[in-house]
Amino acid sequence: MPHRILIVDDEQIVLDAFQRGLEMREYVVATATSGTRALELCEQTTYDLVILDYIMPNMDGIQLLVRIRKIQPHIRSII
């Protein structure tokens, strides 16, 4: 079963670059341009890793990670 990765960044070009690179290595990748959307995705799907932008509008990467870990306590993260 391929690993699932969630990438969260407010810049679409960054999301696209990460997604292309990771999918080429056969990871299953989901993306979100906001913390709110990332939380919705975490409610629906379990991820092995979340890659977060630190500086985003409304909720920074640390605040988002705290909230994600309440939903998925064992998720690994890169900020």
C-alpha cells in the first residue's frame, strides 16, 4: 500500500511541484491551500506524513499541526 502524504501550502505552484515529484515516486498525494481544508482532509483520510508551510494566512504551520495531531496523533510532519 503506498504511503499517503498531505501537503499544505498557500502557494499553488509549491503544491504542484511537491505533488509531481512525490507522485513520480508512487506516493499518494493530497494537497490543501489552507489550514481549514487540510483539517477537512484529515477528517476524511489517514495520512502517513504532512508537509506544512510555516507561514500561511489565518493559521500558521505550527497551529495547524497541533490541530491535525488531535485528529491523527501519530502523523509524521515536516514544516
